[in-house]
Amino acid sequence: MASGFSDAESSTLTSVLDEIIPPSRDGKLPGAGELGLVDYIADAVEKSPDLKPAILEGLSTLQDLSGGRSSDGFSALSKNEKAELLKELATTSPAFLPGLTYQTYLGYYQHPRVLEGLGIPGRPPHPKGYELEVGDLGLLDPVRARPKRYREC
Amino acid sequence: MPDEVVDVLIVGSGAAGAALAWSLADTRMKIVCLEQGDWMDPAKYPTTAMDWQLRGFGDMGLSPNGRGRPEDYPINDSESPIHVSNFNAVGGSTILYAAHFPRFHPADFKVRTLDGIADDWPIDYRLLEPYYDENARMMGVAGLEGDPAYPPKKPTLPPVPLGKLGETLGRGFNKLGWHWWPSDSAIATREYEGRAPCINLGPCITGCAQGAKASTDVTYWPVAVRRGVELWTRCRVREITVDENGMADGVLYYDAEGVERKQKAEVVVVACNGVGTPRLLLNSVSSHFPDGIANRSGLVGKNLMFHPYAMVMGLFDEPLEGYKGPTGCCIMSQEFYETDPSRGFLRGYTMETLRGMAPLSTALWGMSSGQLSSGEGHHESYQQLWDRTAGMVVICEDLPEECNQVTLDPELEDGNGIPSPRIDYRLSENSKKMLEHCVARGKEVLEAAGARKTYAEAPLGVAGWHLMGTARMGTDPQKSVVNEWGRCHDVKNLFIIDGSIFVTAAGVNPTNTIQALSLYIADKIKQNLANLFD
């Protein structure tokens, strides 16, 4: 449990992450589960006293609910079964999914593979920066043609 | 130097303090600046690491109340719809500003005469013009000559790139026949005075790792220090002290170890911004000044002006490459800047277009606005938003009102036990009408540019970037705190040089004017050295 979650919790969480952000149909963008965001979520949970009980309780509830359907847990369930359980969880543990979804977005949309999938370099902006066209300053011709717009005083 | 009396002691190393220190260095006087923050290391700015998108919400965020940096002081702004944004380091809030660098208009100094409200400044545009020019040389201002919204001025550098986003919005303004122009920006668009050129990193407002943005730690300060000015960091001033005649004789401050120290000075200059300056003055109580130093008028802390901001965003069909380029600097419009009473309000505003959102901001905005779904359909809904946003912030002129004020909070303190400021501020009816008008006009121009959907937030709560008016300038000691060259009416060796001394706020970002004023005041000090205290 290097992440701070037990193996069972990690497995369930990975599977839930893929439900929040599944892989894109064109294959350009990975699912959140396969990006290894469990460590990121674990770190966020440790830093947030408000989030921690909601996530731990939600995972526990999800494992209990899954156990009634499959001995292999949440990750072994069908797509529909997972959706049903997450819907149920939204009622029994209302803080779980919003908190987890927020943290998932934070981790996912900073990941180099995701940036590349969106068509931008998977690196920090500095030191390479980006090219940007100066643009057509001739568009200002109608503005130049207008009279001055300030009051003399 | 516990017993040495320095000639000039400056409190605060931001936009104003840096410019004044540089200018006064000519005199070879002993000049010391005390700064509660430290030098920033640009190699550690967010854009150098993969978490660059998130750190703007954390240790490099706008609010001193949320950053968790020990050099910050907390501010109670719970009684204000606009929350203070600042930064405490060498360079002050220029570390985080967007570097939008417009000048005031000539009419901004004559508000009472022209529009019958507020007050005129005791100085005018023509007087400040050479200082604007000097400041442009020192900071390096990118822009384009010929803007019909301004008297002639020559930018020092080529304008920031329009990019596809700027062109798209420019066409929208043209369709309506409205004014627009590339923004004056304190950004080195080519190598300038040892600063590397802008490489379009994006988030200028979390510090510029390239050094292209003109924060004063990379412009004025290196030169001032080479000329002999001493800049002491991690020194937090508690109060200005006075001698038996009621003249300022120095300050009490806490050093980096928290040890209280006294520094004596012949002249004290306060440059702590429109909130930090009244806080320091009000904390400086003595038998001569029981209500705070230089406060016989009772106006220290009064007339606080923010700029009420609106944010108007549009969603476009085509990618706009909006993640590239200086966040806050692209093009601006002053179509609605000068007063037109038929609009239902006096004074006016500037539209300042923004670049688009980074990937994470896109997701968070999509989540909060209910446009981004999770689960199946997530990517499809995200692609509707990603790189399709463009918009603007609209900066409305605020007017001075005594009820909008900075006082000392009875309970809140900083890490050294110094009472913190409390803000009481409400929007005026004039501001509300102006905000309503600018949101409608903002949506109109975005739709003209091709936006299929528009969004607005007004007032923008996080936008307390501009802090002005709390130690106003004037010739009448009953109605102002400092005279027409920044000297306190009540204490003739105490000067104030930041946005506190603004009489009115104009409808543009204030940094350029703060620095022009600072250079002007420095010149007045130099010209009057022989009889400075008369």
C-alpha cells in the first residue's frame, strides 16, 4: 500500500477513476485509472482533512456493495453494474463522487500524456515556450481611420 | 546599522518603492528599503514544472489569505464583494500582475471639472507625461503607436502578438465599429536591457520564469542596488516613529528572526499599497498622532477604491490557441471609456481581452458551470470547451466614497502580532450600472466575433488587484493626506508614493501611473532637497 490505500482500495479506486474519465473513443486520451492517479489522489486525501473521511467511507461502502455482487470486487463488475453502484453511492455517500471527481480532474489535466492528447506539448511551458503569430495588424486600419477618442484638458 | 541614521528609508519594494529608490540613487544619499518578503527565484516559478496549472491556486495564488506564505499578512475582507489580491516580495505585486500597462487619460485627472463628481487631481497628464515616458524606458513597454484613445506616445517595444485569438476578437470589434488596440504591456517582446524576450508561456500572473515580464525585481531593483541602494528583505515594519516635534524619525520593524529593531531615518517613504499603507499609518500611534500618523484629516484609510471588474467569456467553434501568450495582455477597447451620461452612469471602462484557458482551468470551469460531464461523454463535452474560450475582463472606474475604507481589525494579526487591515467596501450605484452596461457590451462584441455562447461574472470577486485612494493627494490638508508631490501635510518628512495617493481611479490598471507618480515625487524631492521640510 505505497499509495496510502490498501491494495483492495487501490484496485477499487483505479476502477472508479476509469468510470469518472474513461479512455477516449479515438484512443488519444487515456482513462484516469490507467494514468496511475491513485498516488495523486492518496496525496490529496492526506492533505485534506475534509476529503479524507468522505473518500475512505465511500471506498469502504463501494467495496461492501460490490462484495454482494462479485467476490472480485468493484473492478470485476460489468459497466452497467458499476454505474448502478456509483448511482447508489451518490445517495449513501454524497460527498464521495464530487470530491473524487474534482481531484481526478486536477491530476488528469496536469498529466503529460493528457496534455499531448489534447495537442499541446506534455511539458511545462518554460523553458521552451510556444510560438505565437504576431497577427494581422492591418485589422486596425478602420480604428486608425476614426477620430481621436480622448478628451483634451 | 542600529544607530546610523539613513537619509531615506523606504517601506515596500514594489512598483512604487523600486522606482523611487532608483531615481533617488542619483543623489548618493544613504537609501535603505525594507521589504517584508524576499527575493523570488524565477527558476522556481510554476511554469517551470508540471504542476504549473495548479500552483496559481496555491502558494502563488492571488489572495494573501489563502497562499500560506509567512511573509503575507492576513486581510479581513469579509465585508467586501471584492477581495484583495497582492504579493509580498521584492517587486511586490508586480510579481503576480498581468503587466497590463495603460496610462491614465488626460480627463482622468479632471473628473470634478469635466463630470461634476469626485475631485480633480492637483496634477495633470502633461505633468506626468515625461515620467510615463521614463517609466516606459525602465520597464520596457510593448505597444503600438497611433492609438486614437490616447495622446501620442511611443512604446519602447513591438506589441504582444495578437495570435488567432486576438485577430478573432479584433474582427468582432471591427464588425461593431468599436475602438480596439493592442494592449500596452510591460513585457519584453524582444530582448531588452538584459531581459530575455517573451516566449508566450501563458500564465504571467504566477510569475515570469523567462524574466520577460517587467516586475521590479528584474527592472528597477538591479540598477538601484548597483547604484548603492540597500534592500533589506524579510523586514516587516510595525510602525513609523516620531520625535518630540512630531516629525518621523524612523521605523520599528521585525527582522527575519522576529527580533524587533529600530531604524532611524531623516526621511521616511511609505510604499505599501492602498491597503498596506493605511494599515501602517493607522498602526503608528503616538501622542502627536493618536489616530495614526499623518491622519489629522481623518482620511487615512478612507475612500478605498478597487476597480470593480466584470469577466465576460465566450465559447467559440474553432480552436483559438488561447493557451499561448501573455494571459492578460492581448488587445483592449476603450470604446466606452469617456463619460456619456446617456448610458445612465458617469465615467467609463476598458475592455481587456484575455487569452484562453489552460487544460485544467477548462476542466474546472466546465465542472463548475455544469458543462462538463464525467463518465461516458466526458471527452466529448470537454472538447466542446477546450481551446474554444476567449473573453475579457472589464475594468470599471471606481469613485471615491468615504464609507469604503481600510481600518484595523480588532482581532486579526500577522505573524509578528501586528494588527491586520479590515476592509469595508460596497459597490456604488454608479458601479452597478457600469457593470451591467459592460457585461451587455462584452457579450455583444463576443457574439460579433463568433461566440456561440457567452457567460459573465460581475463583480469578479477575486479581482481586488488595484488598491487606491486611502491616503489621497490634494492641496487642502482638511481634505487630503498628502500634498501634490506626495508629502504628508501633517509630517513634512513623511512621503507616500503608492496607489493610496490616487484621487480618482480611472478605468485602467494603475501600475504605470503609480510608477510615474513615484518618479515625479522622487524628482520633487531632489529639486527640494535644500528645503524639503519647509
